[in-house]
Amino acid sequence: MISDKIQPHHLDRKALLYVRQSSAHQVLHNRESSALQYAMRDRLAALGWSEIEVIDEDQGRSGSTATHRSGFQRLVTEVGLGKVGIVLMLEASRLARNHSDWYRLIEICGLTSTLIGDESAVYSPREPNDRLLLGVKGTLSEAELFTLRTRLYEGRLNKARKGNLQFPLPTGYVRSAAGDWELDPDAQVRERLTCLFDSFRRHGIARSVVRDLKQQGLDLPTRMTTRDGYGSLIWQTPSLSAVVRILHNPAYAGVYVFGRWE
């Protein structure tokens, strides 16, 4: 990585090493990638920088947008103030997988004469050829993310076509050890849903169902879908939105549906 693009005024400023992995799972289990990224600090020292700052607060966050990446935003601010001689990362995708974020950084680096480096080379955004290469790297990074998303979506859709895609079950159903749908073992849950549907058969109006339930002092059951307390049963005061959500759910009619929009 020794390069004649590195000038004394670059070394007078600090170097920023940007470390990021896209998900918490990668941070926990893909330790080798983290080790490689942190080890690039030694490369910066070998290139002549004495002031090196590691920005790693974006660990576990996707590079598809800079909105929730405080580390990337701080990096851009530091570069814009002319305090940075080089921004180093393992590869372009670590900094951004978004076209606008990547080009914004290149533009600011060009204005402040800040270098950009990766594991293979040092680039100067002020030089046309380097700017072209950086643009290609950013485009490839964004295209890679788009390809991954497309593959994941197609896999999800193919699984849904077979009826094998699993999603949170509606209240009144539980999943067996074999993965099949079964009626909730709680008799009170089953009875309360039966009462709701019987009321709708009589009135044909969701608001009347809510009125009936409230007059009888009957709460509606629901299963928690959040990570904390997932699957636990809670009882809530009947509301129009809750009743409509149950009445509109095709699962109660024995129909498997994917991609439905309300």
C-alpha cells in the first residue's frame, strides 16, 4: 500500500479507520473479519500516520443507509472539517452500500484533499482515474446488496408458493413440534374467538361485535410477537381495530396467504 499519493500534509492530519459488519450475528460469529479490519491500524502506522482513530460504533448496522450510522456521519463531518488525511476500510462496502452516501463521501474527500484507502490501494478522489475506480467500487457494492436482496426475496417467495414460509400465527393457533398448525390448547382462548365470530354472524358489523364483547366484559386474547415475551398470552380490552384484524385474517378461514396488503 506504499503510495506516492501520500503527502506530508496528509500525514499531518489524523487517519480514520472505519470498522463495520452488517449484523449482530456477523459481529458475534464472524470474528475473523473483525480481526482483519482492526489489524489495518498497523497498515496506517506503517504508512506514516501517528494519529489514528478507529470508528467502530456502527458495528452490527447495515450499510444500506447512513441514517442510523452515527459513526459514518461522524466520519463525514471530520472529513468535511479538513481534519482527516485518509479514510481506510477493508473494502468499499464497509463504508456504504448506498450510491448517494458513497458519492457524497468521495465528493467531500475531493474537496478537502482526503485520501481513501482499502486493503489493496490508496486512492485520491482528486485524480480522475482514482475517482473512476472509487465510483466503480461503490457501484459494485450497491449492486451486490441489490443482488443479495433479490435472492433472499425470491427464496422467500418460492417457499411461500409451497406453503412452507412460516410467520407469526394468528391468535387461537399454535405451532406443533412438527411445524403444523394446531388449535390453541387454552380452552378460554378458543371460546373467546368462537364468541367473536358468533357475534359477527348475528350482526354482520364489526362495531356491534366490539359492543357485545364490552357489554359482556370479555377481553380479547393475543399472543406476544415481540422478542421479549414472545408467544406469551395477554388479554386486552376489545377495540375496533383488533376485531377487524381478526375478521380480515384469512387464516381463520383455513386459507394460506402471503403478500397480502391491507
